[in-house]
Amino acid sequence: MEKLYTKNQNNTKVVKAKPETIQFLLSYSKSLNVTEAKGLQFETNLN
């Protein structure tokens, strides 16, 4: 369950992301490669 950090939820507003932003984040997450070697983590972008 997510924890809400606002005390007064009446002052919050819902923000919607543009489809282009969502597509960019999905593409980035698909191209991100995390490799572990000898206790180290290497992050590479495969684009």
C-alpha cells in the first residue's frame, strides 16, 4: 500500500503525464541494462 505524505489531501491535484513522456520512460527502461560483476553494478543504456 502506498503511503501518502500529504496532511491535507483536499489541496492536492492529480497530474497526468503526456503519452510521449510515458513512451519515453518505457523505451528507456527497456534499453537500460544492469550488470553485476564482483559486487559492482554497471548500468548501460543499449541505445
